[in-house]
Amino acid sequence: MKYRVILLLLGSMCLSWVHAQNADFCTWTKVKTNYEFAEDWELIADLEFRSKDNVREADRVGLNLGVNYQAWPFLQLESSYEIHYRNREKGVWKFRHRYKLGAQASVKVKPWKFSLRERIQQTFSEGDLETRLRSRLKLDYAPERWKIQPYFSVEFYQPIGDAAFFQLARVRYRPGLNIDLSKSVSLDLFYCRQYESEQSKNIFGIELDVDL
């Protein structure tokens, strides 16, 4: 049963790629660390590199620092700050930064886990301010003894502060696999299909997660 679920997920990722050849092909690579400094409180830090233009160019390097608080067993609160060094056009690199505030509610019905995350994000770039509401639904299939656990999420970006609130600025569909390498280290392998008005993207990603 385990291998059937994993093969089905990998098959859906491949089919999504086959039907999306006209979009830009990108890669995302991230290393993330988590440190529980007090009961229910956790510090997080991650460093990310992204490519674009069918992996011909570097897209950006990003650093994220944040704090998570487990308010109740079913509810986690979060806040974080990010800074990006981005390749804009013709090799011109520029900085931008943002902060995020959010909450995630989750329900476990073994072996399934359902979660809803709502996040407000404000980005500052060259004097411009962009505010987005990010809503993510996620389904994990996580039997206790499985070291490879598949998941699927869909995330919607909506503008805040103008008449376009009910228009989606971006949608992300993301199937993936969480792989437990040890008690404190895990690996996330995923494919993400991103739709937006300017250009859609096919993203293959890998994230290394380390508990300190």
C-alpha cells in the first residue's frame, strides 16, 4: 500500500510536468533549521537558492528568520522576516525584504492530517509595497511507521488593499514527499505548478530540515 501511494504521487508529478511544458522550469533549494528554545516556542532559520529561465540563470538567494508558537495542539502562530537578493534583468541584482504573520490550524484523522494556513505577507521593494493574503490547504498521508510520507497542498495568493482582492494573483499546486532521514533530519522533495498572469512556472524543489 505504501509503495502504491508513493508511485501514484510520483506519477501525478510527472503528468503535471508533461502537460505544462510551455511554462518556465525552475528549481528551489532550501536548508532549514529549527530550535525549540522554550516550551511551545521555536526559532526557525532557512537559506534558499532559486534558479529560473529553464535553470539557465540564478533567480535569487533568500534568508528567512522567524518564530513559531504552538498556542494549542491544533493551532500554531508564526511570524518571520525575509530578505532576498534577486536577479532582476540582464544580471542586475537588487534587494527586497518582507515580513509575514500567520496561523495554521490542523486536524489529525489517522493516518491523514488536514491543515489550513492563513498568512499575511508584506513585501518592500524599491519604494513599492505589496500586500498579499496567502491561504494554503494541505493534506498529508502520514502513517506512523512510514519514513516516506506523501502530501499535497494548494495555495492561493490574493491582493490586499485594492479593488482586486477577489482576483487571484497566484496559485500553487504542490505534491511532494517528506522523507525521514533520522530523528532530527528530514528531506522534502516536491514539484510545484505555479500559475500567475505574467508567467507560469514548473518548479522542482528539495528542502533539508534539521532540528537542533
